[in-house]
Amino acid sequence: MARVLAVLSSGYEEKDYHTGWWAEELFAPLQKLEDAGHTVDLASPFGGKPEVDVRSISEDFDPDGTYKKLYESGRADQTMKLEEVDAENYDVILVVGGHGAMFDLAKNVDLHALMNKVYDNGGILAAECHGPSVFAFLKGPDDELLIKGLDVTGYPDEIEPEEVLPFLPYSLEQELREVANYIPEMDKKAYAVWANDQIVTSRDPFSSELMGDELVKKLNKQTKKDCLKAVFFCLFYRDV
């Protein structure tokens, strides 16, 4: 089974503006992955308890209290510091969305180093909603942006809340459009797209379960391939 590192914003505060990570974008894929038998660890820039965007556990965005209950269970109260994470331990890095990702994850050098290592090892890089802001700045060993010319998605300009626009450091959509083939697919309730066999992005909180499904399917395929390789190896050397 795979080991997944879910990366959360530690939070951002400016006067009356507070933001952080979005609850559904952690817990929906986390449940899918853990139900499939995979292990999910958590990390953030500062470690400890990262700041959740309280709107994500409000009645407006979580009417049944599903994600509020998971948040209050303490599942996300302890995270490792990004600088202390060993990339060799992980098969997948999942960058959780929320506006906080634009501030303390997008250009985080420790996160970039981890993602490059996991990618070089053949692992999967995933990002949800505002999490793809990391890909707008993540360069590979050739000093080219990793998503250059590839299909990506992320939170679109047309549904950004007007009240937060003055606080945002940039437009996620415009940053992605500059380097990649940005696809919003607003006619679909949920949307995720694979840029290649190792990079997947999803559009918004409504796509969180879909992200979990996509990762589980991909990991299941890889497990089957590994099993077939192992069987072939055993059969080949048995006859040698």
C-alpha cells in the first residue's frame, strides 16, 4: 500500500483576513485513501496544528457538519514540519487547497524539494483547488516549470469571492494560464485532470471526493503492475 503526504497551509493572517486550509479538501480524499488501505500523513510549513479556514466547517459550506466533526476529532491537529519530512518515505504528495496555499505553500522551497524528489522517484504529485498554485512556481531539474504546456485545473477567477480578492497575492487562474493549459470545465460538478501519469489537479472543493477516487484508481493500477512484475520476476528466475 502507498504512503501519502497531505500538505496543509499553516495559515495566513492580515488584519481582518484569516485563511488556511480547506477541510473538505483534506478529509474527503483522506477518507477515500485510508478506506483503500493507504497511509496518509500530514505536514505543514510550521508543523503542529495548522489553521483551518473556518468557512470550510461552517453551515454554509459544510451543512451536515461532516468535515467539522472530522476537524474536531483532532485528525489534523498534528502535522510534521515540511523541512523535517523525508521524501523517500512517500509515494504521493497531495497539496490541500484553501487560500492559505497561495501564501505559504506556493513558493515554499522545502515543499518544492519534496515534490521534486517524489516526482523523480516515479511518485504522484496532486493538488486541489488553490493547491495548484504550487505548480505555477515548481521547477524541475532542467529549471523548467514542471507543468509547462500540460493540462491543469484549479480554482477559477469567475467564482473567487469578491471580498477576498483585495487580499490575494495573485490570480491562481492567470498564473496557471501563463505556463500551462488551464481547463476550468465549469459545466461539470466535479473536475480533475491528469497532466501526465504523475501529476493530477482538481478544480474546487466539490472535486475533493473525485481527487480521492482518482488517486485510489491510479495507485490500484500501479499495485497491479508491481504484482505482475513480481510474478514475472519469480517465474523467470525459477526457470533459470
